[in-house]
Amino acid sequence: MSKKGIITFSELAQEAALQPLEQVARMKKNAEHLFIGIPREITSQENRVPLTPSAVASLVNNGHEVWIESKAGDASHFYNNEYSEAGAKIINSHEEIYKADIVIKIEPPTAEEIEYMRPDQILISALQLEQLDPILLNRILLKRINAIAFEFLQDDSGALPFMRTMSEIAGHACIMLASECLNNAHGGKGELLGGFTGIPPTHVVIIGAGAVGEYAARAAIGLGACVKVFDNELYRLRRLQENLGTKVYTSTIQPKILSEALRTCDIAIGALRGEKGRTPVVVSEQMVSKMKPKSVIVDISIDQGGVFETSEVTNHKNPIIIRHDVIHYCVPNITSRVSRTTSYALSNICTPLLMDMANSGGFYEYMKEAAGSRQGIYAFKGSLCNASLAYKFGMKSKDIDFLLGAFS
């Protein structure tokens, strides 16, 4: 939107292209009226918002009530007047927003925010399993809040749409960030990422062949870079080859081979995910010390500790550290850097879920019908119902199918 408040044609086109098809649905006769609240994120560096103004308009036009805290979308350039025009009520109090029946936010709730909530309220947010405080989890259970984690939501195929989407965005973004770090403005070598006639291509090493690694490889290849991908799971390497539709160098993570690849590369991407707990460190400080001067490391795995021994958590204001004359970009929550794009993607996940929930007759009826969304529930009426959380914290869990079946 322009400073004069006029929406340009390109912005209208983008809004239309990114909106889910569910926006045209109408409420069924037995549909539930939803009362939705969107708080402003108070966590440092969190710029995303779970619903865009056009998604809010779709919900309001279908008979639902949406409250949004003032300036909740400012960091993604979605402003109060846009939400107001879409039919949302602008709330100035952080506490008051938690009066809504369904609270949707990006970050897990803080202790203060949990205190604002009430029994049987529905919370939809990220959980961040690796950083989850068991004290906060117990407070959610004691408050008898029904909580859904984005990370656990499944679609009809059993895939994890939130995790997949965030990984795809992070994969694209990390190559753009690496490109910035290569230029003179950020202390780099003054090179442009890619391959050009008469100039040797940029060499990129990607450690991890999951969704992040795949989309990083896709972006790098698209720019003409020479890419090498390392992962210890052969099925991931095969899947990456098939999905890219082109031959790319792949290898299991063997220290000697990986060290040689890093020694000659211009960019190294850390994209491994730890199955349980910390990401394994597969690149030692000695290996980093042998990399070319002014080469670039982007450690996306820093959220779980990092792939590189020399990695250290940084932030969006001061994202770069130098170790052994190698530029390190180690900012957690990399998708928050492209918050507007990520907010569109999140909105495309949340809006159909809310529409389906309403058209099914409410939260309980919907969860009985939707097996994939049901897997997202980790707290239900005071019971923990996620096995991985129970294992992590040595707690007991109950089967969500049984709990919902017993609910009448």
C-alpha cells in the first residue's frame, strides 16, 4: 500500500494470487461462529503475523468476528487501517485480545500471556520444541487450554504444511542472504552469486538434503552456481535429485570429502535438523579455518545449536560474525526476515483451518473429523496428548483420539 493509502494494482494482484480458495466458501447451516484474536508479538525479532487483511476480510464476510491488537501487522507492512477496512476490530490492550475464544499467534505464549487465558480457550501457535520451557507447558495444562502447534499439523497426505512451507522459504532466503554477504557492503569478496560467461561459477556447499537444503539448492542452481549437497540419509539425497530434476553432486557426510568441498567453496549452508535435541556439529573449527578468506557460512540450523562449531547466535540487527576470516550469518528464525512473504504463507495455512473448523460446527466437531489437524493438538482439557513432548519432559500423555471420543 502506498503512503497515501492507495492500493496499487500489483498489490491487489498479489493479494488475490496468494489467498486460499476457501475464502469463497459460505458457512453451512450448522456452522459455528468463531471469535478470533490476533495479539501483537512481543518476542524480539518476530515480525510475522498469522492472518493478512484479505484473510481477515474472508473470515468476517463468512460471519466470524476477528480482533487484532493494534500494530500487530506493522512489521510485515499490514497496517491497522487495512485490518479495520477488512472488518477486524482493532484492540489497543494486549490483555484484552486474549478474551477471544481462539487466539492465533506466531511465537509460543509467554508466562504472562498464559495468565491472560482461560480454560477451554483455543490457542494456535508455534511450539518450538527445542526451546520449550516445561514450566510454560505445565501452565498451559493447568489452565486447561486447548493448544494446537503449527509444527504438528498435518495435511491429508500426512505431510507437515507449516514445517514444509517455513523450510521452503528459509531455503530460498538463505541463498539471497549469502549473496548479500558476498558483496562489498557486508565485508565480502565483492562477488555476485551465480555463474556468468567467462567467470567461474560460485561454489555452494549445502549440508542437509531436507526441504531447506532442497530449496537452497534450487535457488542456487537457478542463479548458475555449482552446488554440492551432503546428507547421511541416502533417501533424502535421492529425493532431492528427483525433485530438482537435474543432476547435482551429492555425498554422504564423510569428514575428509566434506572438508575438501568446504576448502574450495564460496558459500556453505547448514541445513541439518536434529531428530531429537541438538543438531549434530559436522563441521569442526579446523575445517572452517581452512575455508577461503571472506567465504560465507549461513547456519540455518542455529535454531538447534548449529552445524558449524564456529557458529554463534546473532540477530537481525547485527547478523554477522567473523571467525577465521570467514563470514558467519547465524540468525535464528530466518523466515522472520521476509515477514510479509511468510505471513502470506501462514495465512494460507490458518485460513482454511479456521473455515473448516467453523463449517464442521466448531473446534470439537472439526477435530473429530480432521485426522491431520487433530495431530496438531498437544494439550486438551488439561491433558498432554503428544508423545514426543511426553518423552522429552518425562511426562505422561493421553491419546487425543480417546480424549475426543470421550468428549460429548
